[in-house]
Amino acid sequence: MSLQAIKYSRGSLEVLNQLLLPNELKYDEICKVEDGWSAIRSMKVRGAPAIAIVGALSLAVEIFPMTFKTFEDLSSFVREKLEYLKTARPTAVNMTEAATSLNKFLANMPDNTEPEKAKLNLLEKIESMLSKDIADNKAIGKHGACHMIENIESKEKLRILTHCNTGSLATAGYGTALGVIRKLHEIDKLDHVFCTETRPYNQGSRLTAYELVFEEIPATLIADSMVSMAMKLKDISAVVVGADRVVANGDTANKIGTYQLAISAKFHSIPFYVAAPTTSIDLTLNSGKEIEIEERVAKELTLFQGISIAPHNVNCWNPAFDVTNSELITGGIITEFGVFSPYDLKAKISNLSHKK
């Protein structure tokens, strides 16, 4: 059984406070959009899919007890709240995609729709995001595992390296890159996982390692600075990471440190995969140069659990993400619809969108 990061029933939302892991398992109540924004911004909740789901559910619990006089009052309120939620973590595209989808859902209703009926329909739409995300993640896991088994030669069981956290704690459940690993483990094709600590926020050591131990998946934690040596000495079969945004040419924004993993994997001739739902794919941007990279406060680098680990007032640069060039994604981009080459991604996704 995987960890549950989001607990929701209509009118009630609790999120696992991931800042306290692995030492404490505590759920925080979310009552309104501002609570959701704060939980996302402070990284109590993180992971691109989970950001969108928690953001949308925070809107759901806020509007649930409210009464709107007109349909336009509801629509205006929702638009304003969704615009606000988009500002919490700007690099991840999923919240923006969710906002666009929910606004479009309301816009497609007749203007004379009873506001209470419209609100209930919107609640159902938001709630469906939970089950859809889990289904998408399981599809990603299956496609990724099958692709690796079919394309990585002479490997009875695979040794996978991953970065940051992309499991149940970063999604509604199961996970993206960690979902691929979980599927390999389920079908007895996984030998071992190497997960990075993922400085400076340590999502790998605090969260991914926690999930792997919780589910008894054979794993070893390594420092970020050890990845090249691990590739050289530990017989790594493939690298699989998540994504906060994949753009039209296949360039991918993900947690800082991903880019150097991809460079090292290319040098060592190890397939490098990105696992992400299509909600993380942004075809409105042509290349990674256009992605807004969030920069975070210096204390995330200079403090660890409140203890100073760097000289006072030292200059810091703390980008939360980096961009991996498409040519480094040698394994492919794993989506719920299959595994695509970065160069085919735009055409494939556009075709899928056209069929919907």
C-alpha cells in the first residue's frame, strides 16, 4: 500500500505535511484557497501533479459551503482564485493547465445555469482529478517499465537511478518516475534503485527514500555529487526522473540537479527517461529557454533543520529547477499514452489532443 499524501472528502481536505517527513507523519487541514497556496508555496505539498490537485481541491473545499447569487458570481470567484493559485509555484505547468481546464469547463455551461448546479458540477470535475491522476500514473508506470524491458539489452533485472521525489507523495498516488520503478518491482524486473538526496530541499532523502523503505523496494540513497561515480561503478541500467514542465521541442524543466544527471548519463551511454503526464506538457512554449525558473530563498541552502551550515550573509543562488535539453533525453518521454521521442513529442501530443 502506497502512502497517501492527500485526504479528501467533499468539504474536507487534508494534506500530508512533507516538511516534517521522515520524522513525523502529520496531516494539515486545508480550508480555503489561501491555505492551499501557502501549503504549495512552503512545499508542504510538492510535485507538479500534486500541486495542481491540491490547488484545485482547496478551491473545492472553499466553495462547497458558499452560496452564489448568480452563475457569473461563481465564475468570477473561481477565475480569481485560480489565477492566485497559479502564482504559488510558477515553473510547474500543471496548475496552469488545471486552471485553464476548470475555467473552460465553467465557460462551456449555459449562462442561465443555476449557480448551485454549476457549483456541484464544478466540484465533481475537480474531484475527478484524483482518480484520473492515479490512472494516468499507473499507465505511465506500465509504459515505462515495458519500454525499458524491451529496449535495455542483456538485463535480467534493472538497476534504476532516480532524482527528487516522483511517487505517491508528489501525485494523487502511485507516482510518475517512481511509478515506473514501482511497476518494475511489481513484475519482478527491478534489481535495485539508487535515489539522490536532492539538495537543497532533500526530497530524495526525506521523501523518496521514505517511500522506498515504506514499500520495501530495494534501494540505496546517494548524495547528488555521487551520481557520476554510481553510473561508472554500479551498473546503472537507466535513469528516470519526473518533470515540472516539458515544452514543444522536448526540453524539460525538473528539480535542480536533473540536468547534470542527464549529461552524465549521456557520457556513460545510460538511457535517460522523463516520466510525466500530458498535463505537464506545455506546447505553448517552443524551448526550455522560455520556461520561468523559480528561485527560492537563501536559507534553504544555508540552514538545515534550523542549524546554520554556511557563513552568515554569504551570497546564494538557489534556483529550484533546471532545464534538460531534449537531446539528452535518450530513453524517451514516458506519458500515460506511451513513450515518445522528444523530437516526436509535439506531433504526437497534438494528434492526441485533436482526437479528444
